[in-house]
Amino acid sequence: MRILVLNSGSSSVKYALFEFKNKKSKKICNGIVDEIGSNKSNIIFNSKNKKIAKKAKIGSHEEAIKKAFELIVKFAPGKIDAVGHRVVHGGELKKSKIVEKSEEKIIEKYEEFAPLHNPYNLLGIKICKKLVDVPQIAVFDTAFHSTLPPKAFFYAIPYEQYSKFGIRRYGFHGTSHKYVSKKAAEILQRPLSKLNLITLHLGNGASVTAVKNGKSIDTSMGFSPLEGLIMGTRSGDLDPAVVLYLIEREKMSVEEVNRYLNEKSGLFGVSGISNDMRKILSAKKTNKRAELAFEMFCYRAKKYIGAYYAALGRVDAIVFTAGIGENAPEVREKICGGLGNLGIELDKKKNKKIKEGVISRRSSKVKILVIKTDEEKEIAEETYSIMKNGGNGE
Ligand code: ADP
């Protein structure tokens, strides 16, 4: 079975083709068409035997997706059996779905909560429907967190806001948290259904999830991706009174506050240098604000580990993933430092050397793992499971 994975974003379309033999998958090719709407869009295609990187005018998402199909037909020919789509917000949907009219309506409904993602995700689905007559399956970033209990997903504001508008915590990055949880079970050679994990997805966007017996029971992102950890340009947790004060004192509009907290805060806002952890790390020896940004980033993550340790009661492993989690030993060392009393003991040598696997000491009660996330693969696996189960996922 050949499954195409499509991530249709606001200005780019990423694609990857997987071939499944039984449950084992192999990536046949992948690529991206970005800067949609410009004269110089990058068109990238990669397979074992063919590499393409060129620039061309791509005026719309439809052109971009047609271009991806054209390259696949030419350089990786064969039937496509299903398309798995990344969709950021699925509201309270519990699992991946074949997209019929009612699912389109749900994705549309949550455009209001994910305006930078859902409209483009849905556009990708509609375009693919026209191009290939196969099941189009939506895999939601929110679905893995649908197991959060009410005590974790409600905000302590008047209850009507939930029933009226759906204001609650949804959580994001679910596809990544799920993928690394499955992979952790493989590495630890234990069934996921018996594992308690704290998974830290530390990229430009960052979130942490408490996984109990394989299910998400709490996560740091909430109603939007703004809550929780400090991120590249997002503030993470903040006293809501700060927003009120800014509106009053700086006369900021809703739009301005939105940009302030989502695009000008986080590592970038604190350091004044960059949202990129690599630049923060190299600047922090001589730049006090870069050092502060680094300290704050790690301290916030450490506090969440403590909170989720308490929520889980027993933790089998802590997992680091995504750009920073996978590539910044210094950040992992700082986050795990001083947690020996919780049975969390990092092996400093392994931490520096190992690219994927266990980086804790033998004596550490809680294992510490680095795992490369692969959201495309997870979307392909979800899609495969839906196809094999006649429209129902796991
Ligand atoms: P996104 O959330 O955009 O998918 P990624 O998971 O790709 O982000 O992570 C991007 C971030 O990873 C970059 O902003 C950078 O700070 C960080 N990063 C990548 N490589 C390294 C590295 N070698 N050391 C430290 N940080 C890194």
C-alpha cells in the first residue's frame, strides 16, 4: 500500500510518499514546494535515485500540490492508495478520520481557533480530492490529547465559556508526542500501554506531555499553542493580568497583543537576539539577556517535568525530541540538572555523544531518551491503520 502524506501550510506544501508492506513502512520520496505565491518558489524532490531543487513561479496551493503529484508520477510512479493530511485542530475528535462533508465542517469550524493552519490544511484536502479519487484522511495534532481528563482540560473560568464557545485546553504537537511515545516503547522494549512518560517536544514551538499507560493525560499547550513552555517567539505561560495591563497602558489592540505574545516574545523577546536556540547558545557567554533566555527556557521545562511527575506518580522515561530536544545537549543537561532526588540522572557523556537512544545513567530510575521525531511517518502510520481497519483508526 502506498500512502502520500501532505502537510499543506499557509505558504508551503510538504509531501512524503510511504510504501507499506504489512506494518513496515519505507519512505519512497519526499519534498516541499514553498513560498507559494512568489516568483521564486523552491521546488524540492528527494528520492534514492533522484534529487531536484529548483525555483519556479508557483501561484497557488493548487499549483503547488499539482507540482508535487507531477514529480511523484514522474520519479516515483505507482498507484497511491490514500492521502494522509496533517490537520492542526480537530476540536474534540478523538482520532484520525476519513474526510467526508461532516469532517470538512469540523475542520472549518475550528478555523477560528487555528486560523494559520486549518484553512490551508482543508484547502490541501479539497485539492487532493479533485486530483486523486482515494480516501483522504485527516490526522489531527489535537487527537492524541483527547484523552485529557476534564480536571486537566478545563480552565477555571465560568463553565458557560466551555459550552458556549468550546474554550478549553486542546493541546497540540500530538502527532509528535504520539510518535516518540511509540518509539520510546520500542527502545525500552516495553508495551506502550504500560509506560508512563514525560515527552518534551522542544522545537521553535515547544510543548511537554504527560503520558500515562500510553495515553496523554496532560499537556502544556492549551486553548492555543501559546500556553506552556517558553518558545522561539511565544511567551508560554503568563499571568493574564499582563495582557490587561498592556491593553490599558500601551493601548494595544487585540491584533497587537496577539503579535506581541506569539511573534515577539519567547527566546526572541527576552534575548533581543534571535528565536534560534543555536544563536542563544553561542551568544550567552557574553550576552546577559541571551543567558537569561536560556536559563528561563530550561527552568520552565524543568518545572513542567516536576508538575507532570506529580501528575503521573511514576515516570518510566523522559523523552527529548524536535530541533532543540534532539540537537542541544547543553539544554538537556540544564533541564535534567539537580533532579537526582526524583531518580532522574543524566549521563553527561552519553548526552553529548548519543544521537538517538538512552542518555541516562545505568543507575537512573527514570530513563532519559533522545528520539528523532517523524510526524510524516506517524501520519502515514495512522492513515495505514485507518485503511486497514475499514475507516477506523486504533
Ligand atoms: P519547528 O517547531 O519549526 O518544527 P524544529 O523542531 O525544526 O522547529 O526546531 C527548530 C529549532 O531547533 C531551531 O529554532 C533551533 O533553535 C533548534 N536547533 C536546531 N538545531 C540545533 C542545534 N544543533 N543546537 C541547538 N538548537 C538547535
